[in-house]
Amino acid sequence: MSRPPFLTLPTGVRAHRLSTARGEFAVHDARPGRAVRGAVLLVPGFTGSKEDFIALLEPLAAAGFRAVAVDGRGQHESPGPRDEAVYAQDELARDLLAQATAVADDAGPVHVLGHSLGGLIARAAVLRAPAAFASLTIMSSGPAAIAPPQRERTKLLIDALGVMDMESVWQAMRELDPPEAADEVTPPGVRDFLHARWMGTVPEQLIATGRQLNAEPDRVGELAATALPKHVLSGEVDHAWPVPLMDGMAERLSARRTVIEGAEHSPNAERPHPTADALIRFWKNLG
């Protein structure tokens, strides 16, 4: 579960609802004060939200990019129905395409970045309509399903969500935290935010997307056949998709490869400044 380093929106960032052809989505929207180089759509991972990108927004806007971090349907502050079918990957990919269209209306080409589960959704959207995007960055997301130990943990969560309410599942997860988790330094308000985000997320969204993480096929060959510029970025350690898997995926994609020193599964939250620098270099080099 990604932990934002802070929660106060940086100067110039606006929280609002983005209107699209597929409904409204809660976003954090950072607009540059000078000429726009294009837009960046930031797609969160499993159990995540737009707040996971909060530390990237200011540096991306300062570099001339409109940066829009989004809650997907049923995720935190974006509503969604209690129906697993609406969270099928193709439905979420269609949502992402609608978001890209809405953002592109006044910001030029749209670069998409998907974190973890968001990487799989972004890949699906790109395969459906590659011309909708200027580039794809896959962050801490791999070629297919998550690693076996993580698949088992996710299955346990899915099973629990089928028979328990969200608060009970949250308390059960806290009981399973390793002892060292109690010693972690959590910024003010973030612990309460993580609980509120969990409670605000639709359980069927978690069940449906958890199943996707456990059963995702390898679509790297399909993605490699698209001409879209690609970037694979990760931390030095990743338990969901081991780093060698992401190295191999980048090779198969002929993609730019970046490893953020000192980061694990969430470079955007753990090492935001070097992560932002790497993203900006990639997008600027595309012209």
C-alpha cells in the first residue's frame, strides 16, 4: 500500500472532478505557469489513489507539464457501483481513454504513467488506442501476473472481502502487519488518510482488480508492436514484480529503463524528486 509523503496540496494544484464521456473522476490537477509541454496522466495502483503522486505534481508542473493524478472509478473519491463487472480491465481502460481525451482538450499530447495495477490498465488502454497517447511509462509493474507470494496474499484479501466488511478487513490487515511496521515513521495525518482511503474504496473494485493482478497474461509482445515511446521505471527492490522481470520487459519493449536508487515499489512516494527528474528527462527527450 503506497503511503503519500504528505497530504497538503502544493501551490498551484487544484482538487476537482474531471468531467469525461464516461463520468466524473476525482483528480489533483497541477497546471504549469508557463508554456505547456503537454499533459501527464498519473494512474494509481491497487489500493492506491491520486494522493500517491502528490510529491510529483509540483516538479512536473515546474517543468512545463500539466500533471493530472486520478482516482479510478470506485477508488477513494471517485464513485463506483457495487458491481464487479464494471471494474473489468477493459472498462477501466476505456475510462482512462476518456480521461486522456478530457485532459488533451486544452493541454496537448498526453503522456500516461501507470503505477503497479495502473501500469496494467495503462497498457490495456494503449493497446486499445495507441494514438491517444504521446508515451507510456510503466512504473513498478511487470509483464504479467504478480509474483506467486503476492498472488497468495491478494487471494487471501479477495476471499476476506467476500465475507467481511471493509472495516473488519482493515483491522485484520493491521494485525498481520510485521512488528517493525509499528515503528515506521508516518507523516502527520497519513495513517488516518490510509484508513479513510480504504473505507472509501468500493470492495468490488478491489476484488475485480485483485483478480486481474493474479491472472494478467503477458502482453509485452503486443505492446512492443506499437510505435509509442515506452519507459519502464522501478525501485531497486520490488516484491510484486521482481526487478529482473522488469529489466527483461524493458528489453523486450526496447524501452528506456530507469531504476530509482533507494526506492522499492512506490518510487513516486519514496523517492519523488529523482523519480520526477527521470520522468521529465524521458518526456523532454521525446521532443
